[in-house]
Amino acid sequence: MRYQGSAAYKLDSSAAWEVPVRRSLTVVEGERLGSRSRRNPAPVSFSLPAVVVAAIVLIAFVGAIRVAVTAATVQCLTDINVAERTVAAERVTRTELQMERSALSSADRIQQIATENYGMVYASEVDTVTLSTDEGEQVFAEDEQIVDDAVADDTAA
């Protein structure tokens, strides 16, 4: 298998050492391209119809921008008005809900429901169990088991 360029050159052949001949450049006498226009540029002139058309296009463009800005402003004001109405309605709803919560959470109403619906009444007397420890401190029994044990001790004694 042979790769291109992998063969060795013969050193005795003169073809391997020849340099290709380049053509010489030719110089053309005359002026540079565009040198005349740089020395004396032509004055820019606009015709009257072109100026009138450009002015009309500019005025129409500015007018369209003004209309777009005005339309966006009106839309924003409309959105703000709707939002203000929504906020006012939500405030009224909030006030109504606060009044309803206040009425439903009143102590008199809860007491009335407890006595009428569930037959609950306030206790006529309150029983408190007090235990003393070896150090002389008093411990209030909150656990049912402790209270039951204390009652059992009292009845057994």
C-alpha cells in the first residue's frame, strides 16, 4: 500500500529542483481608481419631490408612533381602573368575612351551641389533686394515671 507523497525523490533528477517561473507584474500608467472623486466630490443634491416624500414618510412614522404610545397608555389606564375596582371589591369581601368570623367566634354563641346541641354545662365545682414529694414540693397531677393512683391510695388508706 502506498501513500501519496511517501515516495522518496530522486536527487539526481533536475526536475525536482526547478523553481516555477512567475510572471512579472505589469504597471499600468494612469490615475488611481476613485482619485478624481476624492479630489473634487460632487455636491449632493436632492430633488424637491424626494424631499417632500421623505418629509411625508417621516411625519407618518412619527404619527404612527404617537398613536401607538397613546393606545398603550389608554390600555394601561384601563387595566389600572379594572385593578382598582377588583381591589375595592376584595376589601369589601374581606370586611364581610372579618365580621362573619367575629360573629361565629363569639364566646356567647359557642356557649349557646355547647349547651343546646351537646348538653354541656360549666362545672359546679373544680377538683384539684395536689401531691407532695419528699422534698416538700407540691406537684399538680395532670396525668390520668397519677390521679387514678392517688385516688386508689386514698381509698385504700
